[in-house]
Amino acid sequence: MILEAARAAASQLLSPEFRRVFLKTLGLTLLALLGLWFGIKAFFEWLAWEWIDTLLPGLPSWAGWLGAVLVGISLAGGLALLVAPVTAIVAGLFLDDIAEVVERTDYPNDPPGHAVPALRSLVLSIRFLGVVILGNVVALLLLLVPGINIVAFFVVNGYLLGREFFEFAAMRFRPEEQARALRRKYAGTVFLAGLVIAACLAVPLLNLLTPLFAAAMMVHLHKAISAREAARS
């Protein structure tokens, strides 16, 4: 079920509809990251001028240069951690477009889903941004613990990504509480699907496609689970 959903989603990534959404997502993500870069850089520069020079006067010029290099490295590392959540929240604006493409092309005889209301979608996107940042901070701290660092990355992101994207796909067809209940019922399946998404997230450049791939994959997975539920009833 999971591998079939992943295969079906991957086969659609190069379709014209997906390409259009990806280009819009990529452009907005790069603009957001660029804005974050200059904003954080300006903050650190202000901090250096207002506080460091006051508290530590008379520092040699090389110390300032070294500090600028360290700040630049820290900023680059911080932005690398933010690529996933920023891409996800930007792509969240277009996930319903992706879901509609999948439903129209692969399930033309099924009733179409309904887009999540804009305000609710914004709330969910902000919440998702928060939990992903928190999860990655925890995973980053666990990098200091040998043997579990990579496992931590996949477990944290597999759980969070699987949960959020599955509930998104489910909420196009059922109320939020029912979507959560269905996700809990198939928690193991959803988590394993989340691990597939986390694997894409771990690959540079491919991680920019991850939210769109995840949305398509979870639409397929939700369809398969719904068919199983219908067969049992």
C-alpha cells in the first residue's frame, strides 16, 4: 500500500501540473529564505554594533572578521534547517491544487474532495511549521548523541510529516476529528509513509519537492485506506 502510493506520487512529479506548482513553490521559498537571511543578518550586525563593541571594546580587527565568518556559518546552518519547514508552509498554499490533480487524473469516478477552508489551512500550516521546527531542534540536539542521531532525524520527521500530510489528505473528505481518528487507527502505516517522506527530505534539492510529493502520496494512501474501510463495513 505504501510503496504503491509512493510510486504513484513519484510518477506524477514530472507532469505539467506538478511542474507549475513546483516552480511557484520554489520561487516563493527562495524569496522567503532570502528575506530570512537578510533579516537575521541585519539583527546580528545590529547586535554586534550595539552590544559587543560596548561590552568588549578594543577587540582586534581579526576578531571582528572571525566573528562575521562564524555568524555566516551559523546563519547558513540555520537556514539549512529551515528549508524543510519554509518549503512546507509555502507549499501549503498549493497542496489542494496537487490533491485535485491526483484526484482528477487517478480517481475520476470518485467524488472530488473539498479544499480545506483558507483560515483553517493557515492555522494548520502555522502549527505544522512550529512542530517541524521543534522536532528538528530536538533532532539537532540528539546529533550530539552518537548512534541515535540519524535515527532521531527519521523518527521525528517521519512522525510529524506522516501525521500532518495524511490528515491534510483525509480532511478533504471528512471532518477534522474523523481524519485524526483514521490517522490514529492506521498510525503504523502513516508513520511508515512518513519515513518515506523523511527520506526525500534528507536529500538536498529533492527536499524542495518533498511537500508536493508528500501531498500526492498521502492522497493515494488515504484513498487506499478508505477503500479498505469501505470493504470492511
